[in-house]
Amino acid sequence: MKTPLTGKSAVVIGAGLGGLATALRLQQAGARVTLLEKNPTVGGKIAERRSHGFRWDLGPSLFTMPHILDRLFTDLGEDRANFLTLQPLSPTCRYRWADGYQFDENEFFWSRPDSAHLLRHAQGLYQLSATAFLESDPSEIFRKIFNPALLPLLRFLPGMSPFQSLAAASRRFYRDPHLQQFLQRFATYNGSDPELTPATFAVIPYVQAKYGGWFIQGGIRTLADSLLALATKRGIEIQTSAEAQSIDSAGVTLTSGKRILADLIFHNGDVLAAYQKLIRHPRAPQTAAQMSRPTRSISGFVVLLGVKGKDPSLAHHNIFFSDNYPLEFKQLFREKRPAENPTIYLCLSARSQPSDAPADHDNYFLLVNAPSNTTSIDWTQEGPGYADRIVQILENKFLPNLKSKIVHQEFLSPADFQSRDGAVGGALYGWASHSPLQSFLRPPIRSPLLPNLYFVGGTTHPGGGLPLVLLSAEIAVRLALKKYS
């Protein structure tokens, strides 16, 4: 059957989740697709590490909004359940403070009067923004958001105004400083400072409460493997160790010198890096300079531990909060150095999948926010000591005798994310969401310089996180279809 892209050629640069989803959608629409990946394997941030009988997911570890993933498979004429099994998690996360305060994020927590009040406002804002913003190109937003059917939902804006910070909103909805810090944490889902992030980002906990947290059996890496298997089955040409050197309106040139001509070009990676290094256009340097002005999001510092024994106080997902949140973000954003007392995220996938660790052991994936700084910080020199500091903080405040139980330790730094993913400075989400403009008008999916170039991934619209990356692929291909409809 003839489709809008029948006979058209497309090249996708970057085989992360966004690139894989884009390639599959393009092939479904009739295009001849070539998928390029500079690394030896596909997956991008959806990577894993195996060592000494342990397995760790190296990128995202919490999955939510499964209906977005299901829609991808449905649009491809497939059933997601034939490829991936999703396991619900309860609690979604366990939160702890050094003063002994802790709680589980579960149905009981969300039924509290203060939490329920937050969810009512966030639900209204989500209903207002989901179709108009998350699932639309920015060029369509203003037309959709003023749909008369959505006007009653505007009453929820005062409580979550884009001109009020998430930190300010946290103080409006919660009296307890612990719970204020909990709500502020969701700014880090997009790599931002809660004192500067718009209050509208309080829709994130609503999404988490509504759609739940999920573990993909086999690990998040299984998601990339499943899409790769489907792409291979469908005849998509996949080239690994194939790094792009330049992009122009006619196609892509690789560092090997090979030239790939294409009607459509999609870049799954850091938009700023593409304008700085790849795009051949007279105005590309000017565009790159403009994109460099907004603050970059934070990066991450990861410590992988193999630990003997299973601490019964730990859940699958755990957060250990710092004692001084404002100081943590001051050090990250304004001083551009590692936080002295960082908030620590701990994922134990072996709690849901015992094969991820040897018997009577656990696989600790520790993640702290880190500055997107690979110029004044030599992470090769600073990394080992900072990894030890994170372990020491956990032992001193939360997990006694942790160091004596460690049988394996290694780390990943912002320099690794820059090298592996091409992320400028190791920034995980491109721009930080430190203003309404940077939050809601991110670098556009369709390039203003090359009319056949589109961007997908966490640094373009609608933002970072697995579901939003899938949405960026959906929107990008829809825009390409309109070009030929």
C-alpha cells in the first residue's frame, strides 16, 4: 500500500531510544531508512553494565506513562506484550532523610489531604497541557491550548503558574519541609534547580501517581534490544561505529568519508552539539551561539556497587535527601562543582529481578546530580574520590557498615556521558528549565536552517525522559509526513 513516504529515503543519526522509534515509524510510513550509531552498540543512554555476576542499567531506571510505549507498538501493528513485560512497583520510591524521617510514595501517600490537593491541581494542568503541549509541535500549541473545551481548566494555573517556581509551589501545597523537598525534587527530572523551575513541573508527580512506576523485566536495556530486533526484522539498515561528521540538506557525511544521501534527516542527540559540530549552513554558528546562552541542565555522577547482603530497609527505588537543598543547587549551577552533600538516588533492580546480582548480594546503582562541567573539572582525577565520598555519606547517615560489604565498585562521570552520548558538558537534558521560555520553547523539532532536518530526543521538544523522547519521535515523523501529504 502506498504511503506518504513511499519511495523517500531517510537517515537517522543516533540509535538511542528516540532514533530507534523514529526509524521504525519512518519505515512504517514507507521510507527507506538508514540508522547510524557512532558507538559499537545501539541504545544510547539505555545502556547496561555487567561485571562479576552483577548487572546494572546505566541510564533511566524508572519507567512511567506506559501508554506512550504501547502506542508506538500499536502504530507499528504490534503488541507490546509480545516484546516487553512491565512489572508495577510499589512503592514507586522510598524517601529518606538523615533525621530519620521517611515515607513511601504509594497510594496511601497520594491520598493524604495535602497530596490529594496537589494532585487535583496537577490533574487539571495535565489535562490542559497533555494534548496541547506534550503531544504537539510548538507551532500547534497556541491553537490547541485555547480550545474552548479546555478553558475551564485555566482555573488551575494560579496554583502552578509558569511564572512561579516549583519551590514556591512546594511551600504552598506542603507545610512539612521534608515534603516540600520531595516536591522540589521533580525539577531534577529535567536537570534543573527547583528555585528556578516553573511550578507547572508539578505535573510530573501527577503523572507518576496516575500512571505508576514500572520495571521492565530484563532491565530497561531490554527496551532498546526489543526495538532493535523489530528494526532488524523490518529491514532497516543499521550501521554501528558509524559517526556522522557533517549534515547538509542533501544528506550526511561520516567520519569515514562515506556519503549518505537522503530526502529526510533526523538527528537523535544533543541539538546544541549538532549545530556546533555537524550542521553545514552559513547561519549554524550563529544558531549555536544563541543556543549556548541558556543554562545547561545538570549532568549525573554514577557509582556502581556490588554489595554483599540485602538491606531490608531498601526498596527498588530510594532517595536519600541532602540536608541543604538550596546549597546543593548553588554548588551545581553557580559554582559549577560537585555538591559536597548531594542527594543520592539508589536503584536496586535485583529486588525485582534477582538475577541482576549473585545470591545474597545486591546491585547498587547510585546517582547524584553533577555539574555539566567537563572543562574545569578533570573527572578522571576527581571521580574516584567523589565516588568514595558518596559511599561515605551513605554509610555515615543512612546505611551503617556499607563500605565493609562492597565487593565491587566503579563510576561514570559527566565526561563519560559527553563521550558516549555527545552531550555538551555531559548535560543530560540540554537546557535547564529555568524560565518559561527554556521550559516550553525548547530547541524546535524541525530545524529552521535545513527544511528536511528534524531533531528527536531529550534536548528538543517536549523534553527529557523516556516517554517524552518517544513523543518527540512521534511528533517529528508526523511533521515529516505533513511535508509530503
